[in-house]
Amino acid sequence: MDYPDVRKKFIEFFVAQQHQLVPSAPLIPEHDASVLFTTAGMQQFKPYYTGVPSPYGDRVVSVQKCFRTSDIDEVGDATHLTFFEMLGNFAFNGQVSKQQAILWGWEFLTSPAWLNVAPDRIMASYYNGNRSGTFSDDEAKTVLQSLTDVGLTQIVAQPDTDNFWGPTGSEGPCGPTVEFYIDGVEVWNIVFNQFYCESNGALRPAAGGIGIDTGMGLERLIVALTPEAYTVYDIDALQFIVDKIHDHTPEIDIGSDRSVRIIADHLRASVFLLADHIQPSNKEQGYLLRRLLRRAILHLDKLEALAGFAEIITAITSWYGEFYPELIREERNILQLAELERDKFLKTITQGRHELDKLIAGAGTIAGTAAFDLYATFGIPIDVIKEEMLKAGKQLDEKQFEADFETAFKQHQDVSRTGVEQKFGGHGLSSGAAVSADDKQIITRYHTATHLLHAALRQFLGIDVKQAGSDLNTERLRFDFTFSRPLTDTEKQQIGEWVNNKIAEQLPVHQETKPLAEALAEGAVAFFREKYPDPVNVYTIYNKDDNEVVSKELCGGPHVGNTGEIGKFKIIKEQSSSAGIRRIRAVIE
């Protein structure tokens, strides 16, 4: 059974159980600043475990793109990956019982119509109640014991380190779990969200009844289902990448070479990160992407296979593009950004290696702060510096080395953040800056015009358009947004006319303060890299005739009372800001 087939069967099974299929969320959590990346399928559904109504109904199924940073240094062994796909089915407000969730899991795994795993290969575990404030999950135990009649022979009770999951981030839904193992390898985690974990670690009963949250790593599952697969790199979802690398390194033993595995994992992850409009940089998500790309480039260079760089990337977009069409839509930008990063890195790496060699030759060890200087100046990743030091026989206290590197990195981030508020919508009104009354009135008009522009872009270019930055002053607005090509003259005309029509209609601008989760569940648009307070201000513009929403955004304000106060809107320039990001400059008259 191949990778796409298992993915398809999982969806079909739960759709048949009245679950709504929901597309994968982006790899950057759109409204969860507590984590850098989407690491689990339930993240996009977190509000619906807290009593917020789900727009998808009370049962959903998804295949979620996930990225976890904790495994980067382990990549290259038989099991660890940075990017992976997570199969998940979810239920809110007590609409699915523990018993039903467990029985569905058993049926999907063992039924001949689905995965057809022999029952004697499966072990199940449940929570033993060791954590303070919780109790043994005897209900789950009873359900599992009923499955002994159909072949389940191994049932074990385990502590919270194994069978209590969550929350994602600093707080959120959590609870006891049932896990299914195949041949001793955990493949499916069924979480019963009975609690809400506060940021201080305290547990309280979940609002709205028990929630079901399951996760099954697709790559790991395929290994368990494939007798000839001994590592994750032996399955079809990664084997085609390994084969493509091997086309350029025929002398390498592809079955065991760590460099080949690192390249395969890192380039696959990079393609998905780039498709979600993450760009290589020296901070946050962009830093992790840059680290992956540069590490892959270094290993391709080591294998003398850099000529295959673009070919490997396009092979990945093609193979995964059938299920993730954004990879096909963004293929040109993905390749452009990856090749740009490759070319920049190769220009500096020679000089960087020379400086590294000088440091290694001149000292008994290298401080983590010096390593960061090498990274910041020449882009040499920390793991490469460690490898070269160990090769040269230098002493290395890894914990201290990495702690010093991280300290220097955070100091660099603090400097980089200076002025960020102004870059992303910081127009000096909400930050307490001194602004004259006349200037404040002009900038407020521009601010509401920006909301209308954002709505117009989504209206004519599609809802995938996302804000990527904005800047306002008394003379113009500048708005950056995710889009893969220049706008046509017709599109610019349509957008401008639409905004001016909404201004002419003198539509009222409503402000409300409400819980963040509730605002997001209602469809309020947010700048996806912004961290919002809770509760949050929501500004909504409605059509007068039908009361339909024209624009609904999370925003600190201020705004005009109605759109007629804005004045005439005019786009004066549309251009590229960076790969995959367009920029509009506009004025009001």
C-alpha cells in the first residue's frame, strides 16, 4: 500500500463517519504566536475545544503539514524527520465518545477494507493516572479490553510521559490518550481533551465536554505497513528524492549515507516552507529555513552533486503537488528563492571556511559567540562548525557552546526587532508617539483604506492573499501581500474601483472587543505574523443593503467612523517586494 493510497483511505474512512474534510493549515500558525511552526493537526482547531463554535461542524478530518525543530540534529538516522504529514480526526463538544474514537481507530487499522493490519501485531496503551489532579482512564481501559474478543492481545497502562498529551504551546486543551503500536512502533495517538491547561500548568475541566484529537504520522505508518522498509527513507514519499540524489552521486551507498538522508529531508521540508511564503532570513522561521537549505547545500557540495539542486526541488513539487496544489502554484517562487539562497551561500562559504580554518588553527576551542559571528557574517551553520571542530580534534562542550551561540543569536534578534512595529502597520498612533491632530486624522483615513485594499485584494485575487507588512504616513500607504505574479492593469483597475465604490457608499466602521479565539472563529482576518492580545479589537465594515461583511480584521485601530471620510483612493505603483511578495503604494485625495 503506497503513501498516497493510505492518505486517501484515511480521508475516505472518516468522511464516511460524517467528518468534514478540512485542508491543511499553513506551516506558520496563523493565529497562534505561542509556537513558531504548526507541529500537530489539532493546532488550527484549538479554539473549538474551548467552546467556540466550529465553522466546519463538530467532526472534522485533516491531513496536516507539520514541521518540528527538535529533530533537526537527529535527521540522517532511520526515523527522524523535520517535515512530516499528520493524519488526524477531531471531534468537539462531546459529539464523539471515547469508545467510538477507539473503535474507529481499531477498525481502520485492522479491517480488510482499510489497512488490514493483523491484530496480533498491535499493542494498545492507556493512561494510568499518575499526574496530580488526574485519574486512571478506566473508561478507555474497558473499551480496549473489549477488543480482546477480536484479537487485541497486548494492553498496557502508561504514565503521563507516554499517555497524556498537550498542550501545544504554553497553554491549551490536553488530556489522557490511547496509543496504538504496530510491531512495537507507536503509530496512532488518540487524545481525549478532558482538560484545559493554563499557562501556569494548572488543569481545569474542558468547556463543552470531551474533545477527540487524534494524530497518526503518515511516514511512520507507511514504514510499519511496508515489510521492505527499514527506515523512513525507504518509503515512496522519500525514496524518489533519494533516487534523484543518487542520479548525481551513483557511487554513494544510498541505503545508509547520512548526507543523502539529510539532503532528502531538508529539501523536502524547505519546499513546503517556501510554499507557505516563509523566506530565508536570520530570525525565527526564516532562520530555520535558511539552516535547512544551507545544510542541504553543504551536503550536496560534499557529494559533488550540487548540479542536481534544482532538479531535486522540482521533483518534490511535482510528486507532492497533486495533493498540495500550492506547491505547483508556487513552484517558480520556490525554485527562485532556493536558488537565490544557494548562490548567496556559495559566494560567502569559501571565505567563511577560510575564517573557520583560521579560528580552529589558532585556538584550543571556539566559543559559541565566535561561532555565531561566523554564522551571521558568512552563513556557516552551527552544526558545520561543530563538525569541523571535532574533525580537527578540538575540545567541545556542546551544551555551553550551543548556549553561548543561542545567547548571541537572541541579542542579534533583539537588535533586528527595532522598528518592527513601524514596519508592520506601526503608524505611530497606537504606540503613543507624538502626532499632530491633522496628521492623526490623515493617517487614520489611510488606515481604514488599507483594510479596504486588503479586502479588495482577497476579492479579486483569492483568499490565499495574506498581508505581509504595511506602512502608513501622511502622504501614502504601502501594503505588502503574498502573491506570485505582477497584477494586470485590469486587476489594478478593478481593485481601485472596488475600494472607491465602498468609500462612496459611506459604510459604517464598527469596532468590537471580544476574545481572540471567538474573533478568529468568526473569520476575522489577521496579519499572520502578528501576536495579538486577548481580548482583541475587531473592526468590521458591512454593506448597507444586505449587511454582508466587506472587511473584518483584528486591529489596534484607530479608524474612521464611516468609509466616506477616506477620500478618493488611487493606486500609484504595484511592484515586487521580494520573491512571492508584492507591494502596492497608494494615495488618498
